[in-house]
Amino acid sequence: MRILGIDPGLAIVGWAVIDSERGNLHPVAFGAITTPAHTSIESRLLIIKEDLETIIDKYSPTEMAIEELFFNTNITTGIAVAEARGVILCTAHAKGVKISEYTPLQVKQAVVGYGKAEKRQVIAMVTSILKLKNPPKPDDTADAVAIAICHSQCRGSAIGKYFNQR
């Protein structure tokens, strides 16, 4: 199975493609979609859509895992990220990619074994699990790798099925 992990954002969308075969994980590619500041939201959303289409066309994932939104205190930023997330979901759906969603707590639990793990712990585990020479950069990309790993571990479980009934 080929999994596309997505850490949604407006300025930076982290993405990662991994192969999962019988519990063995292999990194395929990872990176970030970036949109320029001081650009209209419509233009930024279009960049995300077009770049994501290119990634899906190039790597042919069968499933996508995306992080659910977690709102901090800045609701304006949250709304913009929600708009970007909507574009990501629509793009994947239009391309026929099965979509699953995970909370940040679920991702940390699956990757580190502790739902309140710190970012540096998640990055260290991602690097170790995939046997990478260097940690994925930027942090959004490392988060996308963690989301893909989480999906590979949870998709067949009762918990994964419960949270991703579609």
C-alpha cells in the first residue's frame, strides 16, 4: 500500500509518501508545498491544489492520511488552514485517493507511544522508524511522515476503523 501523509497548512503543507508492506515501511519521497506570503488566499489555495495533484500523479498513493485541525487561540489562522485542508480533501477525493483522518494525539501515540510527546521526540522516532540519515525538514514535513506512519499502523485496527468510518 502506498500512503500519502499530509500535515495541512496555508503557508506550508507537509507531505510524505511511504510504502507499507506487511509491517515494513519504506520512504518514497517527502517535502513541503509552500505558498508565498502576501499572496491572495485564492492564489495560495490554487498552488496547494496544483502541487498536490502533481504529487498524487507522480507517486500514485492509494490512501491519504491527514491530520485533523487543532485550533489554538488564533481563529483567523485556523480558518485559513481549514480552507487549505478543504482544498486538500477535495483534491485527494477527486483523484480517487481514500482519505483517513487522525488527531495530533493519535499520531503521537502511534509513532512515539505517548500522546503528549514533544515535537523533537516525534522527529527522532520518524527518523528512526524509516532509517533516514537525516530528519525530514521542515517540521511540517516530519509531521506528514508521522501521519503516514500512524496510518500504516492504525488503518487495519478497530480504532482506526472506528475513527475513519466513511
